[in-house]
Amino acid sequence: MTGALTLPQWGTEIIEEPAGESSFRMYAERPRHLESLLDLAARWGDRPHIVQGDRVITFADLHRNAKRAAVHLRSRGAAPGDRVFLLGWNSPEWIVNYWAITLVGAVPVLANAWWSAAELDYALTSLDPALVVVHPRITSPSLDRFPHADWAGGFSEGETPAVADGSSDREPAEGDPCVVIFTSGTEGQPKAVELSHRSLLSGLQMLLHITKRLPHQVSDEDGEPALHTGPMFHIGGVQTLLRSVVVGDTLVMPAGRFDAGEALRLIEEWRVRRWSAVPTMVTRLLEHPDVQVRDVTSLRAVTVGGAPVTAEFLERLRGGLPGVNPRVATGYGLTENGGQAVAASGNDTVLRPGTTGRALPCVEISIRKRGAGEDGEILVRSPTQMTRYIASASTSPIDAAGWLHTGDLGTIDLEGYLWITGRSKDMIIRGGENIAPAAVEEALVAQDGVKEAVVFGVPDAEFGEEVAAVIVAPAGIDTAQLQSDLRGVIASFSIPTRWEIRSEPLETNHAGKVDKPLIVRTVRERLEQEKSVTR
């Protein structure tokens, strides 16, 4: 530890400042580029930073290995401004590579390790990266078209000699791109969202501000073990990564896919105090038999997001993990906004169950009314918002005045709390993964025997939503075979698990288009009736 470390200025005064063609509420004193955060790792020295299986990587290890990996990337041709594809699962190497790409001044492109071959090919073709850094277990002919860097390039556990610094000599502007994260779009293919240094740093500073965890507010003894069970290549993973370096948290990660039994063991073994999770994971943990025998009393705070959160779910969580009561926080945001826009504290969720919270300090929220008696669309204006979609036919959701049109519906009460009431976007959120129904429908009608298809989400106790499909096909069609045929075409989490087979053409509206709202409403009502009968 070193109390003499010079910390960047992170203030709390907010001013209106122009940025590009818009102006935003921004902190007067703020960090301007992401690389400066890695310097804070030196503050925490030999404290464990990344824990996975038997591996324990300290903050000093991170700082040293990121510089070694940056030298390796530069030797492979990576240069400031280049896009570097990062494809793999949560691991110390993933985190080191992320920071190394940033040190070089390149732009990490965070690919989804669970994509199908077709989705991976689309992303590579659209982004045309200068270099790819890929976990050795992931292979695809698409990857062979691009120069590679070693997944563990320069990585070494334990003490290693000092190495040259691979950092870029060019200091980026805060409006320059610093990461590309994919999100599912309504047209089907994953959309590449470009975020700037300003975007990520503004979001981080707001969250640290409201929790009183700005760098000058934390002591050298602060920091706590935090369980991280979501993918790093999502916006929530990046936010967690940045926060942990600033406040000195130890990130405890499962060795593979989420397993409730392993999560309970990690909480007990590492005395985990914080956990950010999607409802699916919390539900599985609460239902696991080991929850009765493991000591999870260290867990004091749970943040839930990535899928609809009901008052009933929050009550069940508090009952199953009484140590977190009332510290169950939630919020609302989207990748195009650089992550979180509003936040609800644990106390908020107790007093106002169902709310997503109030706008973060620099965020403006507005509701655009659609008609009398109808809830309006949620608009967000924030310095965290994306710069653009890359290589997408989609129109930017940001208007000329700087407002991001979310496609979600909601209301704001007199105290400024936001309540989500629906989604005008045709999107399914299953266990924290965004699924574009259009992509699934396209894949279905390409299968032998399927003439028409409508895909939508239906409520599910475990995943928040499950994927349902109504198809026009021969009565004897084998849905298990359909599921098998879809593997490799679309992501596994996008494959429908609820089916309705029809022999007659789907209903149409006055314009001659398939009346999807009618079909969805009919099926959901029938499922609700069946659920009521079985209660």
C-alpha cells in the first residue's frame, strides 16, 4: 500500500458542458481516459484481485501482467485506435488482455463467447479487427482470416522481472472510442455499440459518487470480496471491472458456467460481502440444498438486474438471505447508455417495491407520451451514452437533442422514481441475455417444414422470461429436432423451449401483416389460465 499515490481528481460538482453535437451534465473534475484507472491498482499492492479456482491474482500481478501483455500486443502489430477482438470466458487472462488492449491505446471489441458460428462470422466481418485475442478452446474458420495474439501473451503468475511498458505514448481524448460491446438488435444480428472514455468513466464516477466510494473517499484498508457471476463481455462486467480497481475489491469468479453450489462455497470460503447477479442465478442459489448448510452470513449486499425484478422476487431473496436485508439494490440501464441510468438502493426497494430507482447525478430522464391514458417511452440523456452503432443498418436511437430513445415504457412519480411498465421494443431478456425475436424467427423459417414463425417471451420463474415460438408447420414436426437444428445457427440461449404448432396461417391485421400482438396476447393469456388451474 502507498498513501503517497497521487489520485486523479474525482469531484462531485456537476456542470453543463458541450460534448460533440450535444451538451450533458458532467462532473467538473473527472478522469479523462481509462488508462489512468489502472494506475490505481498499484494502491492495493499484493491484495488478491482475481480469484478463480486455485488461482489468485493480486493487484500487483494485474499491473505487471497488463504491461507485459501490452508489449506482446504491440509486437503483434496492435496500434492506437485499432480494434482488437477479445473472445473468451471470464478468467485472469481475459481481464489482463482487456487492460493490455487499453494500455496500447487500441479499442477492445468484447465478443460473446457463446455466439454461434454464424453470429461470430457476422461480428468479425462487420468490425474487421486488426488483431484477435481468442481463448484457445474457441475455433472457427472466421477467426483464421485475422492476425492473432496469444491468449496468455506475456502472462505469468507469481513474481516476474520488470518489463518494458507497452502503453501508448498518445493520450486519448475523452470522446475517443474505448470499447465496443455487442447488444441484440430488433433486426436480428448483434449490434456493435461503441462507447467512449467519457461514457465509461462518467458512469463509474456517478456510481462511486452516490455510494461515497470516490478514490479520495476510500482508505487503503477498504475493499471487500465480491462474487462476480456474469460475463465480463457485458456492460455490467466492464462496470464491475472498473469499480474493483478503484475501490480495491477482490473479484471472486466461478471456474466455469454458473453453478449455485459452487457460488455458495465461494461465498463461504472467501467471506464474500457483495454479489451482482441476474434473478435466475439468485433463484437457483436459493433453491440449492446447500443454502441450508453453507455459512453465507458474510453476504451483506446483492444488486439484481439484467431481467425483470418483481416485488415477490425481492421478498423471497430477503427471506432466503436474511443477511442482505434490506440491501437488495437494483437499477435500470442499457448498453446504448453505457450501462446504468437509474439506481434504487436497498432501502428504496423496501419502501417502493417494483421501482428501478432515481436518475443518477448526471442523467436526465424524460417520458415521451404516446397518447392519452398510455404510458410513455423512456428517454435518457447522459454523458454515458454511446457514440454510435458500428456497421449496423439501424438508425441511431439518439435524437438531435441528445435524447436516447430506449424503447421501454414507464412512468416517473412525483419523487422522481422511475417505474418500468413495459417494452415497446420486441426484445426478450432471458437470464440476463438479450434475445432479438426477429433473429430466432428468421432461423426458424429457414428450417424444413416451418412456413411461418412468431417468437416472443413468456414469464418464467427461473429465467425471468423464456423463449416461446408459434409456428405453422406439419402437425407431426419434431420440436426436439428443430432445437437441435438451430444449434450453431443461433445462440443456445435463444432457442425456443415453449412451442405451439399450427396448421393454418397465422392471423393478420388490416395491413395484411401477421398480427403478432394478437398472437402473443392469446398465448400468454392461455398460459396464465393454465397456471391458475394448476395452483
